[in-house]
Amino acid sequence: MNEYWKKRNSELLKIHAQKADDIERELIKEYERSLNGIKKEIETFYARYAGENGISMAEARKQLSRDELKGFKLSLEEFREKALDNADGKWTTMLDNEYMRSRVSRLEALKYQMRGEVELLKQKQEDKFSTSLKKAYSDTYYTTNKHIADSVDYAVNFAKFDRDTVKNAIYEKWLDGSNFSDRIWNDKQKLLRELNTNLVQGITRGDSPDKMIKNISSRMNVSKSRVAALYQTEYTHIMVDARLRSIMDAGCDEYEIDENMDSDICDECASMHGKHFKLSEYQQGITAPPFHTRCRGTITGYFVEEEETLENVEDTDTMSLSKVFDEDGVRCKCNPVKNHNGIYTQTNSKNAQNTIKFVIDTKNSIDLLGDVSEIVIAKSIKGIAAYSHKNNRLYINEKLTDESFLNEMLKDGYFVAENKLDVLWHEMFHKKHWDFVLTNGGESNKMNIESELRKYVKEQQRLDYSYVSNTVSRNAKDGLKREGNRQLNELIAEVLLQEKKGIVKDKRLLELVKRCVK
């Protein structure tokens, strides 16, 4: 890890630790409030029903008087009002059912009072976890983006999250197939069982109110410790997940573990510090933090130093004179490939070398490829490839020849393309389309050139909403969504690729597409 990342990570970890500690203190305060409420209920219970020798189980099981029942139902109404936003509605349903009962024992009433305090406590915990973890996820992602953008010499296209994306991220089940909400619920059930057991046993033994409160407080404190540890662990889980998303979006292939060696850490975490793994090996608890409860480690992008990746390959070595490409969200600093005029590469990694060789070998089989002014093999491009008609320039992801990457990108039949050669043909069909447009009136005449095709597609969609995705591809369908169903570029390239592959599904559509390219 270079000094820049070491410094940034150290700063970020301190900020996150402070935020997590602040929330933990708030959670502890809520426990104290709930415990005070339970103490008052127990004291009232003893003051009302206990004699000189305490209270017997027989006394505890006596039914509430009419006035006591009325007071009990008022307390249920108060709990119900506070519990209207509870996650699954089960507690409010139970309150409603209890409210309809005409006979309630003193012991049952106390149990419900205690349960009400616990239910409200857990509801507040759920809200606190949810709100703070959502903010932690977003803040971590965007802060990491900035750090990455400041440390690399190419533009990175990061995602912008909506509420559902962030919500899904924090509620995703991970450890033991559970999420924080499941664990809060499980702790609630365990705490309620423990409180009820202590209550019944205390009455059976004839415990004094002080001893009863002491035992109940002990169980509450155990739960408090569990939830505090849970929050710290969930916070690390979310923070690391957000950083992973940012690292992936930056185009990194690997990540490195940073356990913040400036602080006191356990032997397990110290042994993992500085290790790096492929993104495909990411598994929290094994190859990424948190490795244990209250773990505060994190990850960072593993940027291979240039000297580590330089491998000379005949006819694909790079010259020192660099050029910056900056357009349409792509920004990268590249070197020209020696002996191959017009081909540039951002890195000299093995992936880049393989892709350069593939492009050179393919030039003879795709005529239009030789007419492209510049071919840029880039690490920072989002997607597989892109053609820029403004500069007659083709951008290609350096991972084009990486089988695992390409299979992932082309899975599920989203594109017509099924292999790396198809990808290049697709982009060259974009070029063919734009060459025709630019030599027949230019962009101002593009709508007229495509008018018959647009009319036909619109009519087919009216008859069958899924026409484009079923007849061409989902990529073509998504392309249409841009600019109010006026963007036909993807559809045209996809249909021409269908013709090339001999899999055309609508001959009339192909006929109209061909009018837009020749």
C-alpha cells in the first residue's frame, strides 16, 4: 500500500471509529431509559401487591381489579401509539389482542409492561441501525471514490445510489444467513425469555424488589453488550462492503486488507494486514474484515505498481510519449503501441497485452476496424467497448480477452454478442451507422434518416411491449429508453450483428435498419 492510501485509510478509519462509538453510546442510553422504565414497573408491582414477606406466586397470579384493568389498558394504548412503526406489526397485533381481554393477572400485566419497554427499545435500535448504516454506506462509498479519483491518472465512472440500492445493501443477509435486523429480533426474543424467567423465578423465591431489579438489570446489561458489539461489527461490515463496491467500480482487480496498524489490534487481524486478494475471493470473515466481533479493519484497492506489470511482448511494447483521451465520461492517459500506429494503451498489463494482440490480429478480418483513427485499450472504460463517432475512436476494455470478465458481461443474453469478436463487430456497426449519417446531412438529419425505422419499431412496440427485447436484445430495448424512445443506435448495431451471425428474427426490421447504414 502506498503512502497516500495509508494516510487516507488511517484518517478514514479514525472518522468511522468515532461515528460508530457515538452511535454505540446512543444505543446504551436507550438501554438505560428502558431499564429505568422496567425498574419503575417492578417497584410499583411490589408496592401495590407485596406484603411484609414479599409477594407469593398466588398473589401474583390474581386477576386485576376493574380499575387496575382499566389502567392496564391505558398503558397498552400508550405502547400501541409508540409502536405504530414497528417493523412487522406483530407487536401491535398482540397489543390489540391483549386489549380485548377482560381477565388479566397481575403477573401477566407486569410481563406486558416489561415487554412493552423491550419492544420499544428494539424498535429504536432497528431505526438507529438502519439510519446510521445507510449513511455509513453512502458516505464510505463516495469518500472512497474521491480518494481513488485523487490517486489515479484516469477518470473513473462511479455509481450514484438511490434509496432502494442503499437499503438493499444494508439489509443483505451475510453472516450465518442473517442481517442486523434478524439479529436484533433474535436478541429481543432471547432477552424477553430471560426477563420472564428471572421474573417468575424471583417471585417463586420470594426475592425482594431490590434483588429482583438487580437480576433484571444484569440480563439487560448482557443484551446491551451484545447489541453494542453487534453494531460495531455491522458498521465494519457495511463500511467494507461499500469500499468493495467503490473498488470494483474503479476497475481494480484486487483489494488489500488494512487493519490500521497504528491502533491496538489482535493477532488475527495483524496477520491479515497487507494481504491482497482477487475480487472473486472476497468473503467477509475469511478474506476480508470483519474477522471477528468488533473488528475495525477495512480494505483498499490494490493498485499494482507499473514495474510489476511490465512484460515485453514482441510488437506490443509501448513508447514513452503519452496522450490523454478525454470525452464522454472517459478520461485516461495512454501510451502509443510501438509499430502499430493509432493504437494506444493505458497500461501494459497482461490483459492489455492480450487485448492489443487480439485487436491487431483481428484488423484484417474486420475491414472497418482499419478505418478507425485511434483504438484505445483502456482500464478505466465502463463496460466492454465504446465507439466515439466524434473522433472516429474506438475504446476497448483491456479485459476484453479475459474469459471470466467477458462471460460475466455477456451472460444472460443481454447483448446479441456472444464473444470478443462479436463485441468488435457490434462497435464497428456503430461506426458504419455513423459514417452513413455523417455523409448524409450529419447529425441534424439523423432523425430523418431513421424515421421509417423509428415508426416501424414504435408500431411493433404498441402491439407487443416486449418486441425489441424479444426480437433483438435487452440492450437494444434499454438503448431505446434514452431520449424518449428516439435513440436507435443500439438497436441498429444489434440487428446488423444478428445478420452477421445469421440469426435475424424480423426481416422487415433488418430491411429498415439497412436503409440507415447504406
